[in-house]
Amino acid sequence: MQFLEVIRAEHVGGHSLHLWFNNNVDKVVDLSSSLRGAVFEPLKEIGYFKQFAIKYNTVEWPNGADFAPEYLYEL
């Protein structure tokens, strides 16, 4: 069984990212409704939202906020 990983991500507007997974699936996900809780508060500002990087097989922001690859895949 292969672990699901985000291998590439691009910002496509608003709070949406185009994600590529290691199982050859790519999709656009809108995270606007997922930005709940203190750690996700800074991500509501688009400039900060764009500061993501691929780290530990998923998308992560400078403050440590991230989403499990499985969660992103199911959106």
C-alpha cells in the first residue's frame, strides 16, 4: 500500500490550490471552508496563503499549519 503524498502545488486563485498527488491524480481544491481555528487564521489573508511549500509530503505554511494529504485528496 502506497502512502498518499502531495508532490506539487500551485496557487490558482483565492484559497484554491492545484495539487498533484503521487498516485497520478491532480485536482483543484478550495480550502476556504477549511480555514477554521487559530492556526489557520493567518491563511485567510491571501498573501499569507500563497506562502505555502511542500513539506513532509503535504502543503505547509510558515506558521506550521498543514492539512493531511488524505484530507486534501477527499476535498
